[in-house]
Amino acid sequence: MPEDERDGDKDEQMRTAIEGCASLLGAGEAARIPVVAGSAFQKCLGRHGVKVPSAGEWLRLNPGEDPVLAAALRRC
């Protein structure tokens, strides 16, 4: 497999891992994930009032600074 394809798999695995643990972020903790088309997690955040950037941009997860995000993380 070409190296650039392997790197894409790592990025996808990292994004999925961060999304899976996002609800565990505590006060003062934050994470960034790339916004991708078709992410069920990101769609869920959007349905709960989080302003998700366009695909290709970054979404900053900092529940301590954003009560809407904090509530959405508990539901998604």
C-alpha cells in the first residue's frame, strides 16, 4: 500500500478515536478533529446545536468553554 494511503488510514483512525473519547474531555481539556463529510458524530453534534465547520476544516472540542458543545457531547 502506498505511504500516502497508510497515512490517510492513520488520520481516520485518530479522528475516530478522538470522537469516541470526546465525551470524556474534562474542564480545561480540548481536542481538535478534522471535519469530514459523512461523520455520524459530527452530524449528531450539529443536530444538537454545535456549529460544525465545513469539511476540510478543524472542529475544536472544548466543552469547558462551550456549554452547547458540552451538552451535545453527552448526547452523541
